[in-house]
Amino acid sequence: MKILALAAAFAMATSASFAADKYTLDASHSQIVFSYQHLGFSTTYGMFSGFEGDISYDAEHPEKSSVTVSMPVTSIFTGWEKRDGHFLSPDLMNGAAGGAITFTSTGIEVTGDTTAKITGDLAVNDISKPVVLDAVLNKSDKHPQSGKDWVGFSATASLLRSDYGLGLAAPYVSDEVQVMISIEAEKVE
């Protein structure tokens, strides 16, 4: 759930040749998918989408780059309306309170030509904890339709629901949540 914020993290690497280029997330092509085990019988999936974020990328010193992302908790989608309603209840994310999930990077460790570990603060339910995203630059090129500079990233992370006050029914419903992030971002002119 809080996973989304993570997404932003990918901001780390592009092939731009300018110091501190600014990018904005393309909400229509960015998603955060999460999964957890349900009673040992199945794996349940959900997603967040439609989030906003900004990336500042320094091509010569990618470790000096940064990213921020925010999304309303109400953007959750699990494929079953009653489950969405339960996630948004006061028992879990309290969607009626209008909360948001946010991620703000605090550091980037470049680990390869297209990979990095992005550390940042993920905030859910007014609880902020550090997380590390394993990020990959998928592509950096001109967008074939807009002609603008565009980047795409993927990232993964494992989170504990209980770290964010979302531990209801653990360990029957797994405390550990797997997060998969895929985002696109457009260079701001």
C-alpha cells in the first residue's frame, strides 16, 4: 500500500546530459503493484496508480539526484470493491481522512550502468520509515509520439505492513508485502 511512494525512487538514472534535469511522472503509465500472502492459500495483488511526482536528476553525479512522489490512498485498486473498502477503512489506511502516501528520496547509491539503490522516507498513516528500492533504468530516449525526452524505470522492495500501522490480521495475512514499481517520466522543458 505504502509502496507507491517508493515508485518515485526510480528517478535516479537517465541518460540526460544536463545537471539536475527535471522530470515529472506520467501518471497514465505509472503503477505500483503490491502482493501479500492470504492465509497461505493464495497471493493477493493490488495496485496504486494516478500518482504525482517530480525527479531531479544529475547525469554526471546521479547520487546527487532526488525524487518525491505522492498519491492519495484512495487510488488503491485490488479488483474487489469490498476489499478496497476494507483497506480504506479506519482499520487500515483510513481513506475517509484523505490521507496520502508519500516518498522522498534521501540518497542514491549507483550500483551499475542502469541500476541503483534508492533510499528514502516512505510515509503512510502519518508514519514515516526509511525504505530501499532496487531500481533499474529501463529506457531513456525520445518519446515516439511527443518527441520529448522520456525515461522509464522499474523497482522492487519488500515492506512490512506493521511498520506503518497496517498489521491487522498478521501473521495470518502476511506482514511482508512485495512491491513492484513501473514508471515513466517526461522531461520538463
